[in-house]
Amino acid sequence: MNPETKLADLGINLPDAPAAAGSYVPTVRTGNLLYCAGTISVLSGRITHAGQVGKDQTVQSGYESAKICALNTLANIKAALGSLERVNRIVYVGGFVNAVSGFTDSPAVINGASDLFVAVFGEAGKHARAAVAVAGLPKDSTVEIQVVVEIKE
């Protein structure tokens, strides 16, 4: 099934691709790989989830934050490739969770992104991953993800 149709079936609207917030570009293609810059949980220019998991946010709200990060990444992929149908597979997700010291449940938070990629791309959405707790993220976002995508030729 077309990934964009799958998003619609899930009741999810793809946001506009977020603009780069610094001296970088949202995506870089080399060969058949598309490297996606980190995306945070922003919609319509506003942070949706701010603060640390374990203090200001729960694991469940962190999961939702990761899902929004994944939607922003999908928007950047579509902007770069013209269509999500050009995605052959999600190769790698690097997930960062703004969390209190000693937080050990980062994988459950980053599942918000991973679960969305699998829901949209099926087997091609399964990927290698890191899920790391950090002391802070840009704009105090609760989550940031970085993604590598293989492109169909």
C-alpha cells in the first residue's frame, strides 16, 4: 500500500516539512541513502512536548513526542524525494530522549517513532536503532530522532 494512503487510513495528516533551524539542510542524499537531520517534536512552529521524561513528561507522552518527530522526518523525506513511495526501507533511527538522570526506559519512548515507521511501511519500516537518554535537547524538546533511509532506484 502507498505509504501516504496508509497515513490517511491511520487518520494522520503529514505536516509541512520543518525548515532547518540552523546551519544545515534537512536531508542529504548520497547514492541510494537519504540521511535525515534530527527532527524534534514541533508542529506548526510550536513545540508539542517540552521537558524531561521522568520530570515534565511521562513515558507515554514521550512516545507521542517521538511519533511527532517521525512525522516531521516523513515530511522531510517527502520534500526531498517527492513521494514516500520512493522509500525502499527505513535503515536506521537514532533516538534521543530528554530525560532525568538515570532514566532507563528510552527504548519505550523511541518506540513512538519506530511503531509509526512500521505502521506506514510494514516490513520495510523495521530498522536498526539507538535509543539514548540525554540531559537536554534543542528548544527543550522531549525527543529528537535522526533517520537514514534507503531509496528505491
